Amino acid sequence: MSVRPDLHQHYVRACQNLGQPENPFVAHVLQEADKNDKISWTKGITLKIAANNHLVPVQRVTDDDLQVLASVLLNTVSVTGLDLRYNVLTDAGAKHVAAFLKENSSLRYLNLMFNNIGRNGAELIARALHRNETLVCLRMTGNKIGNKGGMFFASMLQINSTLEKLDLGDCDMGTRCLIAIATALTQNKSLKAINLNRPLLYSQEEETTVHVALMLKKNSSLVELHLCKHEMKNFGVERLCEALYENSSLRYLDLGCNKISCDGVKFLGELLKRNQTLEILDLTANRIEDDGALYLSEALALYNRTLQALSVVSNSISGKGLVALSDAMKANTELSYIYIWGNKYDEASCMAFSELIQTGRLKPNCTDVEPYEVDGHIHLAELSHGLRKHYYWTPSCGEVTNKDANASLAIVVVSEY
């Protein structure tokens, strides 16, 4: 039987030894962990010191606070996850993170999203991962590490063989960096999920998409790929589809917030007719319109029996395309999740999705619309469900027990700690 660590007392002593004042928020989280009888210390716990917690007073964690916390957790094998999102950590804090990662052998999950870590901090953390053989999931989302900072992570991917999930979305990375990461992933055999959302691209040539496509032809371990806000057009989608004919590992493809039209979706439709791997396709906030919806519907109704979730939110689809998608669901029993909010409904499309829900073909928690009737006419209201609702936040009241709002976790779980 393992001995419960007294984290709070260790923290108080560490503050005294280092001459640092206690951070009341950190102290509160540690106290709660100490007295929580439901925690399984043998399996490991995640300390959630996220500053976007609205249920308790929050004093954001500084670099000095992190130095103290790292000294407490260095040899605490029962803490296997650390959530420090939305704090005020800088490159100085990243230095403490790097030193911790070099010495600690129990941390598997580290969330640093939306702090103030820059290029130098990225270098320190990436270099620490050359040696670290424990960390499985790292989220750097929203730290402005830039192109040079991203290059250090590209180099790390050539050496590290433990990391399975890397989130570099909203990090201001550029073309050179994305090409370097794609090149590294042609050899990396351990990474299963990567988020490369919203790079800063100044070319219309789609070089980065071409290199990602070349990587997908050779990579056989990547399961989840996020390419939101890449200014991707139909040329880029065609290159990706060509690559995915040769790829048998990718299960989750996120192409949201790009410039894909019906012509680009035609390539996706042809891919779905033959692909036996993809389970989630996210086309949110493109412009596929009715023709694109028809291409997808044909593939899903007559050929594909692998895709489980499809998002076409905000794609300028009108009644004709939406009815076709509803008909595809009747023919295809594998397609379980569909998200359509933000399109142009008419009475026929409202009736079609209302019928799917009422007959039980489409479960209410597997879509983002709910039918209601006014004066004998059916309308659709929005539900707060989707593929990645809790990407930026999780409820402060506790873990999300059902996956209604996060269908991607229900279908493809990759290193979610």
C-alpha cells in the first residue's frame, strides 16, 4: 500500500526554504488533493492549477511559484499530470519546467497552454524532451514560440520516442517550421496526435500542405491531425487525399476554418469511397455548399462504412444538401455523429433531421441541433455539442463524464490523460 504524500506540507516547507511567499491558489489545490479520499494515489493524479477556474479565488502561477512547486513534485511519483494553463509563466518559468522534465520520471501529462512562453522557453522545454522518457502528452497551445521556437520541437521529434501527443496550435509558427515538423514525422514512430492549427503563413502556394501530404504517405503511426486555419484551398485538399490513399493509420482529420469549396470536397468524397481508416472528418467553417454536401452524401450512403463523425458546421449548405446528408445517415448506420449548425435550413431539412432524431437513428447527444415546433412548423435549435467543445476549457466542477460535447474523445482517444 502506497503512502499518501502530504503535498501541502511539503509546499509550505519549500516556500520557507526558498524564501518565497505561498501562492494561495496552489496551496488550495494541494490541500484539496491531500484530503480527497477518492483519489487513487497508486494510479497517479493530475494537479489542476488552471487559472481559468471560476469557482475559487485564483492567483495566477508565476515563474517563482513554479520553481517552488517543481521542487515539491520532483520526487513525487504519485503526481503524473500537471495542468498549468492560463497562468503567467514566461521563459524563466520554462527553465524550471525543463529542469523538472530532465529529472522527473513520473509526469506523463503537461498542459502549459496560453502562458507567456516564447522562443527561448520553447528551446529549453524541447531540449529537455531529448532526455525525458516519461512525458506522453504536451500542450503548448497559445504560447507565442514562433518559427524558431517551433524548430526546436521539430528537432526534438527526431530524437524523442515517448511523446504521443503534441499540441502546437496558435503558436505563431511559420512555413519553415511546419515543413521541418512534417519532415521529422516521416521518421518519428511514436507521435500519434499533433495539432498544428493557425500557423502564420504568407504564401498562397500551400507548400506546408504539400509537405504534410508527403509525410502522410510515409508515416504509419499518426492517428490524429489538426490543420485548422492553414489557408488551405482545393489544391491542398487534393494533395492530402492523394496521400491518404496510401495511409492506413490516420483516423481523425481536422480541416476546419480553411478555404475548401465543393471542388475540394469532391476529392474527399472520392477518398471516402475507398478509405477504410478515417473515423472523424471535421470540415467546420469552410464553404462546401450543396454540391459538396452531395459529394459527401453519395460516398457515405453507398460506399463508406468507416466514418463515425462528420462536422459541416457553417458551410453555406442549404436544404437540398442537408436533406441529402440526412438520407445518407438512413443508409449508413456507422455514421453516428453529425454536426450541421450554422447552415441554411428550410422546412424540408428541419423535418428530415427531426425525423432522424425522433426515430432514434440520430441520438440527441450526437448532434448539435434539436427540433421544436411552432405553429405547426418544425424548426431547429442549437445544442452545445461538437467534436472539440472542451479544447480550450474543461468544467471547473469536475471531469466530463459523458462525451456528448466531445465526440472526438469518445471515438478516437489519443493520450488524453
